[in-house]
Amino acid sequence: MTDLDPPQLGDAIRARRKALGMTIVQLAERAALSHPFVSQLERGRANPSFDSLGRLAHALGTSQIELLSGTALDSASAGLGAFGAGSARMLTHGDTRFSVIESAGANTDLGDFYEHPEDEFITVIAGSVVLELGADRLLIDEGDSRYFAGGTPHRWGSPDGSPYRLLVVKERRREADAPAGSDEEGAAG
């Protein structure tokens, strides 16, 4: 991933980790990466592979596109990236209280559940989507919307392999919203 701005990506990873009250060691364990590598990423001294970025995003309860949205991409694909099992495009940039993401896919495999502290709202722009919210399985069609609170395990996909497009509005937590005492970086490296 040579198009990344390592310091800005590192800042995005660190801010997300701190907002969740995680140490570097905890993040490394959840992402199945080494603690020194995660530390180097946060300091802007390393670039992750696409696989490593995906594992970090999942461990942080977010997506690659959300981590990358705070970075400077010089390529023509700026603002594009993976989101769950599909692809996505960030529609908001900068220091906003929420992220707006256009997501598209045709995956029938819903993949792993995502769970994060932020509230989320989705609306189906085109097609139909199977949405699982914990044990609840819903079919939502074009024009339908759902809101779910932070902490709700969720995943989605196509019911039959047909393409879908979603608009996802996700609350963004700021570093100031992090639980007190969550910075254990000095001890962790």
C-alpha cells in the first residue's frame, strides 16, 4: 500500500484505538499482529499490507475506508476502499461528528460480525440487503432504512448475489470521548 501517508494513517489508528480505550498490546492481540509492528504503524514508520489493514480495522470495529479517510491519498482512487465484504466511498471528510459512506457489493457471505461503540444508520439505495443485527435477520429493500445503537453486532450482504448499494451514516467518536485512563502507550511501547 504505497499510496498511504504513513503518519496520517498512524494518527487515525491511534485515535481510534484510544477512543476505544485499548492499549497497543490489546490492539495487536486482537488483530493478530505483533506489538512492535502496530507501534511502528502508529508512529508512521511502517505501511500495512491490505490484509494487515483489514485486520486492524476489524479489531477496531471499523473498516479500511474509515481508517484511510483521514489519510492523504494521491491516487485516482482517493476515498475508495473496502468496507465489510464490499467496496465503499467516503462521502464526508475531515473532522465531522459522523461519517457518511456509500457501500456497494453483491456478496452473499455476510462475513464476520462487526461491533463498535458508535451508532449507525443504513438506508438501501439500490437492491436488497440481508441485515443481521445480533440474532435478528432482516430483509431490507430499496428505500428502507435501519438504525442500530453502538455495541450491536451487525453484518450484511445480498440475499441472492444481486448487487446492492447502501448509504451508511456512522457516528464518529473523538479522542476526547475516550474513557479516562485509556492511554497506556508509554508502558506498551
